[in-house]
Amino acid sequence: MYVDLGNVLDSTPGLSREQLERLDDRVADAHERIEAGRADAEHGYAALNLPETTDPDEIRAAVEPFGDAEAVLTVGIGGSALGAATVSEALGGDVDAYFLDNVDPEDTTRLLDSLPLDSTAVNVVSRSGTTAETLANFLVVREAMESADVDWTEQTFVTTGDEGNLRQLAEKHDLPALKVPDGVPGRFSALSTVGLACAAIQGHDLDAILAGAADEADKLSGSLFDSPAYAYGAASYALDRRGATVNAMMPYAESLEYFAEWFAQLWAESLGKEGVGQTPARALGATDQHSQLQLYRAGRHDKLVTLVRPREREDRPIPETELEGLSYLGGSTLGELLDAEFEATEASLAAAGQPNIRVEIDRVDERGVGELLYGMEAACVLYGELENVSTFTQPAVEWGKRAARGLLGGGDFEEADAVSDKTRLEIE
Amino acid sequence: MYVDLGNVLDSTPGLSREQLERLDDRVADAHERIEAGRADAEHGYAALNLPETTDPDEIRAAVEPFGDAEAVLTVGIGGSALGAATVSEALGGDVDAYFLDNVDPEDTTRLLDSLPLDSTAVNVVSRSGTTAETLANFLVVREAMESADVDWTEQTFVTTGDEGNLRQLAEKHDLPALKVPDGVPGRFSALSTVGLACAAIQGHDLDAILAGAADEADKLSGSLFDSPAYAYGAASYALDRRGATVNAMMPYAESLEYFAEWFAQLWAESLGKEGVGQTPARALGATDQHSQLQLYRAGRHDKLVTLVRPREREDRPIPETELEGLSYLGGSTLGELLDAEFEATEASLAAAGQPNIRVEIDRVDERGVGELLYGMEAACVLYGELENVSTFTQPAVEWGKRAARGLLGGGDFEEADAVSDKTRLEIE
């Protein structure tokens, strides 16, 4: 991963070289804490050890029975789906990957009606085995398979903790079971069993993904000037503190569209605590130049725009043309056009004094994806240290879970009463 | 469309009933200006007349030759694609809809390799006929058809202005041609030829879409308490002014995922001007409860969360289960689970004092989509009046267009020089 901070030097808000150097002292301290956490495999910090601790052979063995699957369906939500979706979307492949990560009945029906159920591998992912959305979806999928006379026990495996419903189910029906690693929160689990089983079924090279991540891990050091991940994390933190409270993640590659979504979870759930935390916004280049760019350039100076691209792609020529005013496109390529737009947008933001950071990988391949995911995770952990928040917890989501459970008759929760007490001011 | 402002009354930032009443005087003035603009079909305001001025027969006639198409491919970018994608994604249908709205060579190749080119209708959409991305993609698609021995002139139609490359092309090859209406900026064109041709090929009821929009138009009045669209626009504006500088658009329906993207363009490009403008962020319920909610509830009080849902859906039961702790789900439905999560999230934000607005439609059907799109457009126009920005222009995107064109050898533009002069501070 390459990170270029050049365009934050003269922006508003911005960071001078001196400010970056002063920040670097704090990075050194934070790095020590992070390394100590990794050494003890503390909760959360353990995620930064995944390039070493994930065993690709274990994953390949678990999915071996599904070698002939035409499709793989991951049933999970949040961190139990986003990492797998990000890797799978980035790398493509002949085995179609689907994700049931919502409880929308219309969408679920549409998906189940279109899937070849008898040749679909189903991966049910929940550490606790009690995630309401995931288990509800699993029950629906299982019933659909039974209705189609498909033996669900032959098509299903689970990714879960040592105990709970899914573990018991696996034991009862002799399903392959992968272990969600201890100490790794869902949003940091892309490089574990949770994120890689789908990629394994698609035939991607897990070793290369982990090697890319390991490369990025090796660069972590006591200075932001030596580590792309820390450079990104430290600059994002400092810009947020100076007013760039929104981080618009804008990859220039359709294959990285899910990456922006994964990043949004990583950033929001890790850093959104106690009245702080940069708000992630998702964008996609070049498309969103025709959508968000007007605001990013001419709106408030409260945004950092992160532009991400691969340095190389499979390209495609633009045919020569007789069309008026467009001869300059002929003989060029789509990739050159996309790169020109990337650099033009970056310069356009810089010329308007809007802070932006360039993040690059060599290619959107296994190694590149490993670098990018690990790099952003380490950036996030560093940001959390600098901000002094509890990076690896998500206490604010519990209130709503209790309320929803109460509403569905799953127990007596006072939060559910607040729902019926809602203040109304309806205009129709 | 129904808008419930109840949860902004006690939030921080928030709006009291008195503040809303004072704001209503300004809404009355703004409504007068909007009505005057509509009466004169002024640039931009003309978009609010589309429920009357769009002729569905004209659209149906233009696409009649493509009645047997298996797929429809819209080649356009920004407002030339997003409206059509939003309508098409919301309504579904047996004819698959694809959108080439980026210039990513890998993605383009993947798409063209998978499309049944000889039964795909291609709609090339660009008002000017010179949009670089769209024309480059058209050239690539045309060549792919020629290579596959498909007569592209039999499969292609254009949606464009009275003049320019696409108009000439249509005349030369006798292609069906739809007119982009005058005075309607791309991001406000969903209810015109631009947004509806794709839906027509899919067999959706254009009259019902326009009728839904007309219903919403009929409710525009001098008071935010009588018009859901104005209620939403006025409250969003006032909350932004009080510190809710981010608007997280969070539909609880997979079919409305594109709607959030369309909204982001509408909001960003219309209102992001001269140092102001609320930043749209896209989210999706219930999925993003496991992603963004931690931040939305516990982060800075700088966000308005807009929760959107249909009041009715095709539902699907959750099977009864023996799984421990989950019996409460059995006998319930996915739709009930999703609604419980919607209401729980809303209450959870309210309990934390985070401002949120509920927006509902009866169903995600033609009429509902018409209401929702028109309602949000009218809300945006009102917001622009209250903020006193030039809602219908997008001057800030021109700098980058010139730079990109210069980089590709399409002329001598000084903006291109800024790209090579980029300040670098690369960490690798």
C-alpha cells in the first residue's frame, strides 16, 4: 500500500510538515501500545496478528466438500458478511458469491428464487450463534432447501464460536465448522476464517492475501513516515481534529465498491464513541464525480476525501471515432481515462484547498487486497489509540437490539416501551 | 409520502414547534418563488412540472422496438443513469437492467462478456452528446457488438438534446431518439425520458409513477405542515444550520439502496455550494445497524438520520425453530423483524438525542416510487431556496473535467498543469 499525504500539506484544514513531525511522537507511543497488545493477543489487537495466525489449510479443508458449488451464499450481517463480500467482490471469480446480510423479505425471496439451491454452498456466520437477522435468514434458507428437496446438511457449513446454536447444529448434523478466532471483533475479521471461506470456495489464493497483509504488518513501525497504514491513520485523526469530520472513501475501481462499505463499518463502529469519530461517506470514482464532487470541492471544509486506486489494471482500448469533439478519446484506453479523472479530481480538490489523501495498491489482486484491508485496519487501530477511544467495542448498538427483541416478544425490555412512546408530528 | 418530524423536537440539534412555526413563514415565501419558477418553466424549476410534462406514450413508442429484449443497458453517468437505476432497482422486473456508469475497464469487460448482446437494448444517455465517460463507453459497446456480429443500429437508441453527436448519430442510423427535456438538470430528470425509458422496457407502469409524483406535487403548499416534501426539506435545512451537517439516508428496503445513492447526488450536487450544503451519507437498514449505528448514536451530534420504509411489503414467515433463545423469532416474519429493527433504531437514536426523521411510502411500487422521488426533489428545491444557493447548477465540477481532458490530449488546459505539479509526500 502506498499513501501520499502531499495534498494535506496546503489544504484547509491541513497539516504542515512540522505538525506531522510533532504527531509522529504520539505515533511512536501508540505503536508501542499496539505492539504490546499484539504480543499479548489482547482483544482487538489480536486482529493485527491474523496474517500469522490464520491457517489457510484449515479453511481450505472446511470448504473442500463444496468444490463443485456453482454459488456460495454467505448468511451473516455486519462484520460477518462485509469482509467476505469485500474480498469476493474485489477478486471476482467463476463461482458466484451472494450475501444474505439483511432481513428484507422481498429481497430474500428474490434471491432464493434465483439461486441454484442444489449447487449452492451456504456459510452461516455468527460468532454467538444468536444474531437475530442471521439466524432468521438461516431458518428461511433451510426451509427453502427442504421445500426444494435439497439436503441442507450436505450444502451448509458454519463459521462460529466454540459454543452456541450454530456449533451445536454443526455437531448434530456433522456440518463442517470453522472457528471465529478469539479476540477478533467482526469488523476486523476479514483476514480470518470469517472473511476468507467464501474466497476459498471461489478458488482465490488465500496465502497471497495473507502475504499481502503480512507485508503491510511488517511496515508498522514507530513512525508514520515509515508505515503507510500509520500515515493514513494519523493524518485522518489529525485532520478530523482540525475539522475534517467526514471521511469520503472514494475508490476508483468498481471492484472496490464493497471495500468502501467495509471501510465505513470499520471506521464508524470503531471510532464513533463518546461524541467523537470521523463519519465515513462512501463514494465511487469516476461515477461520483458526477454526483458528490460538487459538494466535496465547493462545500464546507469539513471533509477528507480518500482516493484509492490500483496502479495497474487489465485495460481496454477506446475505439477511434468520427464523433465530433471526441477524437482525443480514440486511441486512448478506458484505464487512461479513469486515471486522468482520478488525478484531475485530486488536483481539483487540492486547488480548492480541500484535504485529500491518495492510497494506492499495485493491483486489485490477492496481494493488493491483503495489503489494503490490513493497512486500513492498522490505520483504524492507530486512530483509536490517538483518539483514546475503545476501538474494539460497540456498546451503542445494544440499546436497539434490546428494543427490537422486546418488540418481537423475545422478552421484557424497557427499551421497547420507548418505541411505543414515540413523539409524532406527521405530515401527509 | 409521509414525513414524521416527531424525533427532531427533542433532539440535539433539534427544532421546537415554535422554531418550526417561525420557519414556516420562510417556507411560504420560498413556495411562492418555486411556484413562480414552475409557472415560467424556469431552468430547474421545470423539473417540478415533469408529472404533467412527461409524455409516457412518447417513451413507450420509442422503446417499442425493444419489446423482446432480455436485458437493457443504460450507458450514462451521474444524473443520466442514477434516476433510471433507482426506478429500475426499486421496481425489479423480468428484463434485467444494467448500467454502464463508470469507465472501469475491468468492470466493462466483465459486463460485456456476460451480456446477451444480441438481445440487449442499449440506451445511450447524454444531453450534450459529448460526456467523455458515456461516449467512450458507447464506443466500446458498439465495437463489442460489431465484434459479435450484432447489428448495433437495431439494438440502440439515444436519449439526448436537440443537437450534438448522439442526435446526429440517431439521424444517420435511424435510431429511436428520446429528447432530454429542456430546463431539467440531470439529477432532477428521474421522472422524465431520462429516468423512465428503462422502466418502460421493463414493462413498468409509467402512468402510475407519474401519478404518484403528481400526488406529491399537489401537496406542495405555503406551509411545511401541509406538505411532506417541504416538511422534509425545511427540517433538513434548519437542522443543518444548527449543526446536523451530515444527512445519513437509511432506507429499510434493499430495493431502495439505489434511491439512497440517487438522493446523495441530488443533495450533494444541488446544495454543496459556496461553503455550505449538508453532506449525504448512504446507509441501509437493517444491515448498517451492524455498521454505522454505533457512530450515529454515540458519535458527534452532527448528523440527521433519515429512516425510510414502505408501510407494506410482500412478507415471508420465519420458520418455527428449536434453536435455543430464538423461539421468539419463529412464527414471526422477516418483515416484522425488519420493522421492529426500524422502530428500535429510530427510538435508539431518539433516546440518545440524535435527530432523525421518518419517511414512509405505502409500498415500493410505481406510485410509491413516484411520490418518493418527486418528494425528495421538491424538498431539495425548497432547501436550496432557504439556503439561497444556486440549486440547479454544478460549477465546481468543471475544473476537473478540463484537467482530465487536458491530460488526455484533448486540448490545452492550464488545469492539467496543476496535476503534474502535485505536491508529493509518499509513504510506502
